[in-house]
Amino acid sequence: MPKQTKDRLLKIMLIGLTIVSLGLFVYYSPQILNILSSMDNFRDYIRSTGHWGPAVFMFFQVLQVVIAPIPGEVVQIAGGYIYGTALGSLYITLGMMIGSAIAFYFTRFIGRSFIERLLEKKNYKWMSLINDEKKLSAFLFIFFIIPGLPKDLLVYVAALTPIRASRFFILTLVGRLPWIVASVAVGSTIHMEQYGTTIVLSVISVVAFVVGYIYKDKLIQLFSGLGRAAGEKKSGEQKMQNVPTKRGARVQRKV
């Protein structure tokens, strides 16, 4: 069977699986929403699954990433409420990375031919951002590190760009981890009734959102400029080569 035909059949199967999965999610959404309606309900449900609790909890985090409209903070705060800061952060991070990988590779495989055709066109204002990996990386990092922005939707968008998967996942982990830990810590402090700490963490998150949202463009320019300067320095060093002189000695000359 030709490779093109196999790819087409695989895409059809993946699209069919997506439709079935969405259908199941819609069917069971009332039960899911009921489980997530309160911290105590979620904790009781996770505990009712016994030794499968961590796996079931991570499944909810994967579901939250893949089904982007589900608010991530609900699951993250619940992680601290149920497991504490350390284990809650670990389970949330693992679930977030697994969910991001599923969404990223699924979108990249399904949309690869579409984006390749799109990149051939030159009349898009955002083409400079897509084609400049340093600027795109800076944008993704700033977007990930500002709390409160819809980060899970960005996974699907990033998958349609030429960014390397390894770079994307590093940016995802580094950019999202601080606020994952902060959200989980809020849940842990709520469970321990340390409301003063909860208020402080919440205020810090709100201030970081406001400041980050106001200065996001300047931060993107700053980070992309630093990356470009480093790249130009490395490129300049690569252009240094040994040039023979008349006496047979070799000196470095910049070309």
C-alpha cells in the first residue's frame, strides 16, 4: 500500500477516534463536572479508586490539557488539596506533559499538509513570527510563564508551526512549572487551612498576570533579541577560519 494512502487512512482513523472521544466526553460530561464541582468531591472520587488514584488523577490532568476549555487551575489546585505540594506538582506535571504530547503530535500529524501549504504563502503578517524560531520560542515562553492565559489552546497552535518538538516541550516544562507548583501550593494551603499563605500566593499570581500581560510584547522582544544576539555571536565564531600566510604560519582572520 502506498505511503500516501496509509497516511490518509491513519488520518481518517485518528479523526474517527477524536469524534468518538468527544462524543464520550460530552456524554459523561455531567458526571465529570460533578466530580470537579468541589475539592471534596474530587478528593473523595480519587480516593475511591484506591491504588489507581494517582493514575486516575493524572488522567484528569491529561483530559484537561487535551480538552482545553476545562480550566487547568481547578485540577492543579485539587492536586495540592489531595496530595500536597510535592506529589501534587509531580502528578500534575506528568499529566500536563503527557497531555501536551498527545495534543501536539496529533495536531502536527493531522495538520502537517495544511501548514506546509500555508507556509508557502507570503501574505500573512504573522509569517515572520512563525519563520523566526527564536522569536516564536520567546513568544511561547512568555505566554506559558504568564499565569491565567489559555496555555492549553496554545499547544494546538504551536503544533502547526515548524518549531522543533524538543524545544517546544522544554519551553512548556520550564514556562509552566513555576505556576503549576504555585497552584498546587494554593490547594495544599487550603487543605491545611493556611489561608494567609493562600492569599499571598493568589495576590502574587494576579500581580504577575497583570504585569506580564501589560509588558508581554516588550518581554518577547527582549527574549527574542537575546536569543538572536547569541545566535549571531555563535555564527561569527564559526566564520573564523585559519588562513595561511606567506611564511607558512596560520592566523585567524574573520571573513
